[in-house]
Amino acid sequence: MRTFFKTLTAALLLGFGVVGNAAKADNFPEKPVTIIVSVAPGGSLDALARLVATHMAPILGQSVVVENVTGAGGLIGFQRLLKSSPDGYTLMMSNNSMVLIPLLHPQAGIDVVKDTSPIGTVANVPMVLGVSNQSGIQSLVEMRKRMNEEDFVPNLGSGGPGTTAHLAEAMFLQQSGGAGQLIAYRGSGPALTDLMGGTIDGVIDQTVSMMHLHKNRIKAIAVTGERRLPQMPDVPTFAEAGMADFKLQIWYGLVAPEGTPKEVINALSGALTKVLDSEEYKTRIDQLAAEVTPQEQRGPEGFGNILARDQKELAELAQSIGLPAR
């Protein structure tokens, strides 16, 4: 009788695809993998996603493509991930802004920690305050003086509500004690285009996007971190310019939908680790003035700890600066 029930259970599992899914997990991947990014092409998140996709593809033995799904401060892209099959073929790369989605869209009923399976972090990136050449601003000290003494109200552009740039700029205005206008774009690429054209006064964004524009298309006047970047030695830190409490840096990480088989997560995490350890990737990350994540932040466990921490801390920060729900 026990044998009969074992046979029946196995047949039912096969019928519902459970055994089949296990077999597929063992052979993962058997087709191309998609990485969703919730911003338009041209920004830091998009650039890093494409870099990781390029390096992961030969390790996985399948092509890895990047799909830009924009809108609603990352909500549309996140919902696209959650609606996908938890089989490892649809992933999402995001950054700190991902943990703000539930705050910005409480009606969506999303819990980033519970609704995703973390794969691992990709890089840590400092942030740069850049101003337009047309603004005439030469330093952070000058900008803050104009904001506080000359009623200068800068227009600061970001990639949209809830993005890291939006959070950073709101924090900057709060700590500066001056007024400013926050202008939301559909991605940091369009914001940087308007910065170069002088339509807006400033943008706070990652080094990945800003460093190559410095000196020619814009002027970078401050960078987060404990020391100046070798790639931008003429740009002082926020601490040097009198804003020691402005320390926000950005992590990037890769997640799958909750319920993705552990074997698949391990395969993806293993491939990502090989990417992070490759000299070619390290060289490219260094060229972007970013940092390859340390060992304790890697893998599903390390990234999971970061998500849980930031879901609490960044929500408190967002509320303290009056980041509105959308």
C-alpha cells in the first residue's frame, strides 16, 4: 500500500510539473536569460546591467539580454518581474531605490524582501553632484552660499520619483538648508541630457554616468565617500566641502522572483561570482569609478541582509525627508 501511494504521488508530481521543474533546474539554463531594468537606456543602472549581462553570458552558455521596463518609479519593472515565472529566466537588476517601491506605492501590496529571491550584489558606486556649465557654479561651497544667501533655487533633475538620485537630491536639500526644485524624468539619461543643455542646474547621480561628462559637458563639484576618486582627483568629497553627513552610496544587485528553485539561484549566483572575480570585470568597474562588492555582501545571503537592512533604514530616511507616496 505504501509503495502504491509513493507511485501515485510521483505520478501526480510529474503531472503538475514539479518533477519536470526539478529536472529543468538541474539543466539550467536551457534558453536566454532576461535582466529587467526599470529605467531608460543611458543611465548608470542600465550601463551596469549590460556590463554584467555581457560577462555572464559566456559563463552560463546562453545569451543574457537587458529589457528596459520604465515607469512609476520602478513599480512597472518590478511588477513585470513578479508576474514572470520563477524559473530563473527573468531577473531584475536594481539598486537602493528598489526598497522604496513599497513606500511610494503602498497600494501595490509589495514586500521587496518577501517577494524576491536575492542572487547577489554587483557593485557599489559613489554619487557625484554635477552642475551645468551654464549655471556658472564652480564649487559646492559656492552653490550652498548662493542657495542660502542669494535666494538661488536650483532645479535638480533625477531619474524619477523614488530613484536613488531623487532620494539623494532630497537629502541634499534637507542637509543644505536651502530650497530647490526636484524635477523627475523617466530615467537618468534624459535628466543628464537636460543638465548638459543647461535646462536644469544640477543632478546627483552615480560616477558611472557622471565621470565622463565632467570637465567637458558638465562640472562635477562633489563626490560621496571617504576620499577623492583617483579617476576624478580634482573633485572634492562632500566632507571636504562641509557636508560630512552626506554619505549616500549606491549598491546594485540582481534578484529573481520569490519561489525560484534554490538550484537555479545557486547557478546564477555562481556565475555572478565568477564575473565579479574576473580581472576584466574588475578593470571595467574601476574605470567606472565603482567598487566590486566585498565578499560579505555577495551571494544570496549577503544581498538578502542588505535588502532587509535597507528596507527599514531607507524607508525611515525617505519619510524623514518627506518623500511622498505616489
